[in-house]
Amino acid sequence: MSNNNPKFNLKLFNQKAKRSPKIDAGISLMNGHKNLSLEVHNADAEVVFLETCLDCQRDPILYFSNFIPDEMFIMGNRIEADIKAVCRKPQLILKRTTPVDFHRSNSARIMSVLHKYLPDNVLDEYHDGIREADMDNDPNQLTRRSAFRVFLVYAVSEPGTSKEKNWLAVIFFDPYHLIFPVKQLKQSTDEYLLAKYREVAPYQQTFRKYFEEEFKQVSFIRAMDLLA
């Protein structure tokens, strides 16, 4: 990561209008050690969405896909309910966020997928600010975490000033927990990964098309705006 803090005007826009008024504030990533210790869900962070999160990727070598079915009832109602919930209130994403540990044994998986979503120079600059969040917003779900995860980049605008502000930008959705799969009651981690991938690999629908109306409610930035 560069020692120079990049400055850019955070340009927000939604699906209805090309652009809404920009926020005239420079934004740069906090120091890695400070980022890792920050309890973002307790901070007053603003949630925005990178355009990238609307699109889906499939990688048969990694056994990764985040395409969704044309008929959402196939997956139950949790994915649809959670997307609609965070579009109405993006701050729900702050409920459970943790920094991604790139020293873990399977961290190469997320790096491979991140490279599909972010340009190399953006990923190099914001590598230390990648976070994972639980997308389950069921008020009755108090203990067990859901399979639906989202990956974000953490940044701060005007650091060290009275206008300092935390930001979390959604990079992509992982509705089937295929980035960091875990073993199940009757399946090892590898067995779950292979079985789940084979189940979802035929899906062709994207978040962009399926949830077009819902995403009109939220603000977007482009990945390259992070370095503008």
C-alpha cells in the first residue's frame, strides 16, 4: 500500500439519476494497524456501493459463483429479504463486520475474486481495508451467522480533521459463503464447497437485473473514483 494518501471527490449517483451532488471530501485509507483494530460496526460509518457489486462472477477453478437464480424462491427468501433490507437501510451492513485476514491459508481465494472486481492499482492501495460482513438481517437470528456475506472496502475521509468520516463501500456479494467456506454438520469444508458450487453454477441472473428497482434507493461510486 502506498504511503501517500490518495485524495478524491466521492461522487455519488444512483440508478435513476446519472449523478447526485458530489461529496466534496478527500478520502484515503487509514493505516493498516489502525484499520484492523477499528470496530467499524460501532463507528458512524457511511455505507455506499461500488458499481461492481451489481455484477456477478463465476470461476470453475475456484468453485466460486455469486450468480443468483431467476426464481429466488429456489433459495428460500433470505437472499431477497436481505438485499431489500440493506437497500432500504444500508447501515444494517455495519451490524457484523470483520477485517479480512490475508494471512489465513485460503486468502488466495478472495484475492483472486477481488482482482475480478477491482483494478490492480485500487486493490494495491486499499488491500488493508477489505472487510467481510454478515448480510443476515433477520431480527430473529441472534446467534448463528448466515451463509450470505458481503465484502467491502473501508476508508476514511479527511483524516485527522474535525470532518473525519468513516466509509464502507460494498465490493461484491457472496450469497453462498463460497469465499471462505466452512464445514457443515455432515460435510467437510471441501465437500460443502464442491456441492454448493455444483448447485449454484447453472444460475445466470445478476443482482443488477434482478434487484434493479431495489438498488435505485442506494448511492454508488465507481472503483476508479477511489483513486481519482
